Amino acid sequence: MLNVLLWILSGGVAGWVASLLMGNDAGLGIMGNIIIGIIGAFLGGFIMDKMGHGGASGAERPTAVWPFVTAVIGAVILLFIINLVF
């Protein structure tokens, strides 16, 4: 249960940071930021894995910064795609 809460919290923060970077902060709301952040984490992990960086597990690095950066990168890419569509 604690892991799920941490996913939601970190997804919300990653989505919020990505929406600030993309200029979408006012329109998404808390739930939108959480959803964008969690989907962005999966997208970022997939992209990093395909680039040979091993995804966003953070096991190869001593801090939790790498998974967060990966989630923000994925969320920015996701918001870019959403902005193109809408």
C-alpha cells in the first residue's frame, strides 16, 4: 500500500514539474498531473531502456534522482504529444 502511495505522490510531482516546463500547469489539475506523471514514468522508462540506459529502476545509481528525472522526461514527451494532438 505504501508503494502505491509513493507512486501517486512521485507521479504527481513529476507530472507537475513537466507541466510547468511545458506551460500546461493551470489546465491539468492535481489528478491530471498524477496521471501524466505516472504514464510519463512508464514512457520514460521504456525510452531509456530502448536507449540502453536500463529503464528507471535506479538500482544502478545510489539515489532516487534518476527515476524521477526519467519520469519527468517521459511526462514532458507525453505532454508534447498531447499538445500536438489537441
